[in-house]
Amino acid sequence: MRPYRCFASCLPGLEEILRAELLAMGIQNPEVSKGGVRFFGHRRAVYRVNLCSGIATHVLLRFPKFEARTFPELEKGFRNLRLNPLLKAEGPVALRVHAKKSKLIHSGAIEERFRQFLEKRIPGVRFLEAEPKDPMDPESLFEAIQIRVFFDRVQVSVDSTGIALHRRGWKQAVGKAPLREDLAHALILSSGWNQTSPLVDPFSGSGTIPIEAVGIARKLAPGRLRHFAFEKGPIFDQNDFDREKQRTMEQASADLPFRVYASDQDATVMNILRANAGRAGTDQDLEFMTAPFDQAAFLSGKPQTQTGALVSNPPFGRRLKENSNLKQLYQELGRRLQALPSGFRIALLSADRRLTQRVGIPLESAFLVPFGGLRVRSLVRPWA
């Protein structure tokens, strides 16, 4: 069987991190492209990336591109698609259409043509008008087709993922300004944390960073709790999928010889964090503390270890509508960070460089991504 033409999408700005992740899981010759990474792989590679990637958002299986400047050309291109190897359509199908810088820019008209084509090719096909949100519910599985038209080139893909991969399944409640799991994953990796020493998040909120950190250190598959669209498609083989899941379980460790520290001054979000950590199976490796950031582990006194990491998403005003007291908060945070041993890695998520500069220590940008209507970056303490 020929390998599938695959594209693992991600937040723009995380492509190189995703490429390194795919290489580490044995994907051959991944190539960075805008918004993701291209690769060729058989079905077990598709299963593996969905199960194990902490950075990817979707794994798309692509048909060959074709050119279309008119709707008759578009319809002809649709008719030439060999759907059977990638699409079963026994369950509901979601359509996602995007058009930009092309003669065909009306996404609704493009979607209408594809619906008409698919109804003729697969009589009785059902279309989803709204996609489910719970990746842990096997009854909500659906197949999805993505159509992108850019500069008159049409790319049709089947989404092997379904509900986006950053929805791990364990986060069923959140606090204010929740952080996406894939962005937290990238922030942790950018810090240079050695994954064998403590990590602390003094602004943990509902727990995205500390829970992801435990998962990284224990080598837990990010997708271990959820279901995927490919389970409903023609590429699914239960034996191969079970082998991939077994491989991930054999690589994982049962617990950590150190602790990951999660603290926040809001008792309500700390309760949410505990519940999320319990669902993720990481609560035994976390140390919980309800306290202001300056009383967090490693910030309130002399650290008992010379190595570790502080990785956090401090409040930055435009998301939480904080007032000028943020300036004082960052200055105090800076004083605490300066007291950490030089062996401690530091990574802060920032949407305001001027505010982050108030920490008063050298920080350099590791990546820049769009998020929540802002452009946020990982600022890390330089390390060799």
C-alpha cells in the first residue's frame, strides 16, 4: 500500500517545534510548510501522530491539488477525486471550506458544489451543521473534509483527527483566560527544561502548563484519553491501532521522582485544576498550593535544588483587563526570578514585551504565535 500524503497542522509559529517532535517519534523526512509539517506515512504513522503529538492540531490526509478558476472546473476536479481510500461516510460528515486570493472566493458556493458532488457519489450521506466538542465521547465521532482554495489551487483533505488535538479530553472546566494545551506544550519545550527536575508554575490557573509538564516528563501520549475521526474511516484497523496504543503505554513511566508545582491565589481555579489533573491521571505528580505567586514553590525562599524550570502564563492585561498593578506584579516577579539559581530555566508567555521587560532579566523570544486575537510569544532565559 502506498503511503498517505499527510499534513500535520499547528499554530503558525510552531512549525519547527512540530517538525522536531515528528522526527522524535520516527516520522521520516517531515518538511516544514506554512501552518504545519508535510510527511508521507502509512496508517500507523497517522495513528501515531494523532496519539503522540503535543503540538499538532489536525492530521490531514491530502488528495492531489487541482486548479480551478470557474465552478465547472471545480466540479470536474471534485469528480476526479478517488474518495474510497480515505472516506467512508457511513456516519456524519463535516465540511470546512476556506477560499482566499482566488477567482472562487465564495466559500458557501464552493461548499454547495461539494455537497452536491458527495450526495451523488455517496447517496444518503449526512452533513454536520455543528461539530461536536467532546473528544472523549465515541458517539460524537465524525468524518471531516477540508477544502482550501488559494491562488486558484484547490486542496481537498480528509481530516483524520476530527475534534482538534489540543482538546486532550481532561480539561472539562477552565478558569479565566484559559491556555490551549498545544501552546502550553510548546512553551514548556521552549524553556529547555531537562524533564528530570522540578518545574513550577506560580500562575497555574486551571492547570494546563503543570498537567502538560507531567505528561511530557512521563512520556504520556497527549491523545491517550480521546477518540479520533480515523476510527470511523476506511484507514482504521483495530489491531494496528491497538499496537500503537500499546507502544505508547510501554514508553510511559508510572510516576516521577520529582514534583511539578502548581499554585494560584484563586481557590476556585485550584479546585478546577485538581479535577482536571485527576482526569488526566497526573495528580499524583503535582504539588498543589493556593497562594499568591510570591509564595509559590522556589519563589518564597531558597530553592533546595539548583536545577529546574519556571514556566508560566502571567496575567497580561489585555486578556484579563488587569490594571496598572500589573507593572508592580512583573517587577516583583522579576526580583523572585533573579533569586533563582542559574540552573533554572525560565519561560514566560507574553503578549506585551514592555510589560515583560519589567522582570529585569535577559529574556529572548523562542516563538511567536497568534492566540486569542493577540500575538503572544515565549520569552525564555538564554541557555547554552
